[in-house]
Amino acid sequence: MAAGTMLAIYATYGFEPVGRMEPYPGRRPHVMIVRPLGAAGRRAAGRERCPAPQRAA
């Protein structure tokens, strides 16, 4: 499968690749580390903070 095809599949399910796992000796790195697209992915990566919970008055 071409790399562009894999990126399209990840995007279809709402994920983006962020890196590759180390392959076993003699194998190509084919498994990617992924995170959710959008704000959820940025929060998981620590680049965007969740708003503080609001207390009811």
C-alpha cells in the first residue's frame, strides 16, 4: 500500500500519524504511532490545555 493511501485511511478514521515505531531487525517500519486529529490530538500532545472546570454558583 502506498504511503498516501495509508494517510488517507488514518484521516478517514480521525487520526494522524506522528511517528514510526522501531521495526524488528530486517523489517521496514510499517506501523505508525497515531493520535486523534484536531483539538483532541493537540491536548494529548500537551500543546493545548483543557479549560478549567467551572463551579456552579
